[in-house]
Amino acid sequence: MTLTIEHFYILVGLLLASVAIMNLVDRSNPRRVTTALFWGLYALLYLAGERMAPAAVGALMIVMALLAGFGGVKAGAPRTLDPEQRRASVARLGNRIFIPALLLPLVTVIGATVLKDVQIGGLPMLDPAHLTLVSMGCGAVVALIGACWLTRATPLQGVREARRLVDAMSWAVVLPHILAVLGLLFSEAGVGKAVAHLTTTYIGLDSAFVAVAVYCIGMALFTIVMGNGFAAFPVMAGGVGIPVLIGVYGANPAVMAAIGMFSAYCGTLMTPMAANFNIVPAALLDLPDKNAVIRAQIPSALPILIANIFLLYFLMNL
Amino acid sequence: MQSAVNLWPLLGVVVVVAGFLLRANPVLVAVAACGVTGVAAAMPVMALLESLGTAFVKTRNLPLILLLPLAAIGLLERFGLREQAQSVIAKVRSATAGRLLIVYLFARESTAAMGLTSLGGHPTMVRPLVAPMAEAAAEAQHGSLPERVRHRIRAMSAATDNIGLFFGEDIFVAFGAIVLMHTILQAEGIEVNPLHIALWGIPTAITAFVIHAWNLRRLDAEIEREVSAAKGAA
């Protein structure tokens, strides 16, 4: 049997359903019904999404967004150990507490490298199409077992703790997902083509340096809009990179590609659209300013982008 | 050049930019942009809902990386993972927030360059270990920190993870971005060795390390300034 990503969809669905139920029965949550509805719908889309009519899924996504957008998703009062108990636990466990935490990345890496080609009964053990995610899911389960064994807590307590963290992040959990949907819709509706059309029609590309600058800055700007460098690359490479940099100025395609993608990543560092990298960590780290991570990244991203323009200009004809 | 490029879908982009500038709830902004883009592209309502639904089901893999580790990490936090990480780093006399993050930047970028991208990450490393350690290092050096400084150190910890990951992973040959670039160039009839794409990423990878490490050194000076200003005010 192959362990596939669908198994982990079910696991996440069950986790989200537990979050919904725990919120529904928690009187310390000021919006417990709408909160439970929000997480319950998300759970449903994980458990049964592929069997539902696509239009129904789309409608439920909009309901979720409205619940989140109008303040319907709140948290219950978190229950943690009191400081005294926690100090005792730290004294008892010492550095052993790092073992389960490090098991997670360790199992993930072993799964993605050593177990990659292992087969059971002629079938691959881990879904090759989603190898890293499936390995990471295994790592998360192994780490949870290790943590329960070490702390003598039950897996249910683990679910309660997961709920505390999900509650704290609130709607930021679904933002990357909804933005990914928007990104796909953008490409379906031809936003990429329109942007490429504008850049190539209205900007003069008659000097090599200007063309390089347009290409790199365009990559970054387009990524800022789409939130994803993978969406920007085909557009800018197709619009400027291949016809102008390679076609007119004889650039080395490998240099054009490598530095172009890195310019797109500079854009990723500067946009709230890349929510999983920029907005979710702000929520995870309890930062009051949701753009704090972006602010911390701009002083690195802009100089790297400028450096990229010069690197591409000087390296492309080597 | 065909003149049939439809510029109307760009209205969706306008909605996104305006929404973020007005600081509206980002989930609402995203859904509003979906609606405007669909209307601008002349999609019937049912077709739009179907597109949204199909895309939503297809991208369910994205949140897994955030949601799966939460139970294990949350449980370990309950029993003092962050406190232990802090007490370990507080014993290292030469540790400062900036130096610690430079070490993490190096480790993150070099392991990502070897394809080990899952060794870091915000839920698994930054929240439970890196950010508390960076805070503890600054605390061991300066005593208690103003809230603003704490938030700044946490944001820089998250930024360091991102920068290390982005500029490391792309010089690993088997990484998805390299495959994507290779496929796109091939479709245009340009034959490139994927290894060359990876190798030509190295100058930027080194530049990114130097620039961000420089900013992390400045973070130490900034913490020093903010803490003494806070002490002077008290």
C-alpha cells in the first residue's frame, strides 16, 4: 500500500473537525458557533472536497471567507500549564525535550531521501508525487508519538494544543489557501498575458541594461502581485527574457533563468500575497503588526534585487 | 502582435492592491478579487464558482505543511520546549540575537542548497526554537527587553528562515523551480542543462547571504540602541 497525500488530508480534516467541536463546546469563545462553523466547513472540504460538486466547494469557500472577514472566527481562552508546573517539567525533561522536536525534520528528510525508492509489494511506500509532504506528515506523526511518550501526555492533549495554535492564528491559516486559488484564477483569466503585454508594449527595451532591469524588476513586481515566483517566471521569461535578453542581446539562458527566478523571490519577500511565508509567521509568532515580517525583509530584498540586476548584466554574456 | 489581449482581468490586481493599502481583511480582499476577476473575464457565476472550487480542492496540499506539525509542537511547548531552548542559549556567553540568526541563516541556506528544505520552517523551527533562542540571547545580554524589541527579533527570525530557504533551495538541481525553468525554456526550444541553471544561482545566493548577514549585524546595534533608550526613559 502506498501512503498518499489523501491519507493526510483525512488526518488534517479530523484535526480541523476536532478544532470545530472543541470551539463549539467552549463557552470562553465569544463567537463559538460561527468559529465552529468556519473550522467545520474547512474540515468538510478536507474530508470530502474531491467528492463534492466543484461549484459547491467554491460557494463554501466564499462562506468561509465571509465568516473570517466579518470577525466570526475567534479563539477560546487558552489553557496552558501554570508556570510552576512548567518549570518542574523543564527540570524533569531537560534537553530530552528536543528529541521529538528534532525527530520531525529528521524523519521528513529520511523519508524524502532514503525511503524515496522503497517499494512494498511493487508499489512505492511513499506517494512519489508528494514525497516531501507525505514524509513530513510521517515526521509529524512520529514526533507526536515521541512527544506523548516523553511527556506522558495523551494524543488528545496534542490535539488540544494544536487547537490552541490554530485558534491563535485564526483566519491566517486559510489565507495562503485562498490566495493560491486567486493565483490560479488569475492565470485562467489571463492576468499574466495582460501584464506581459503592458510591460513589453510600453517600456523601451533598446539598451541591454534597461532590458535587464525591466526583466528583474518585472519579475519582482509580478511576484508581488501574484504572490508566487512560479507564476511570474513564465510570464516575464516569455515576455522579456527569451525574446529580448536571449534573442536580441545573446544572454546565456541558464544565467537569465537562474537570476530571473531569484529576482522573483525578492518579490516574494515583499508581498502579503505570499501569506504562508509572510503573514502566517507573523500570526504564529504573536506579532501585532501582520506586516512585521515583510518590513524585516525589505531591507534585504531590495539590495538583493539591485545586486541581481548587476549580476545578470555582467554575467549573461560570459 | 495580436491586439486581442484582454486587459480587463487586471481589475482583480487593482482590487488586491487597493485592499492591502486600505488594510481590509486579507481573506475578504482575496475573495473580492476572485469575484472581480471572474466578472472582468466574463465568466458566468456557475463557471466562476466551479473554477474556485476546483482550484480550492487542488491546492489543499498547501496548508498541510503548517497544520500537520501543530499537535507535536504544541504539546512540546506545553511542557517547556521554548523555555529549555532559551536556557540553553542563555548559557552561551558570546551569543547575540544577530550572531545566532547569522548561524541559522548559514545552516538554513546551506542545507536547503543540499535539498534538505524541510529542516527549517516557521511552525517547526522558528516558533518553537529559533525565535525564543534569539530573544533569550538578547535578554542574556541586555536584561529584560521592551516589547517592541521582542517583536522585532521575532520578525527577523522569520525573515531569516525565509531568506535562507529561498536563496538556498534554488541552487539544488532537483528543486521544483529548476525543473519548472528547464521545462519552460525547453518548450521555447532552448536546451539548457539544469545543472547550469543551479550553478548560475550561486552568485546571487552568496550575495543574499552577505546582505542579510549584514542586516543581522545591524540588528544587534539596533537592539542595543533601543534597550538603552528604553532604560534612559524609565
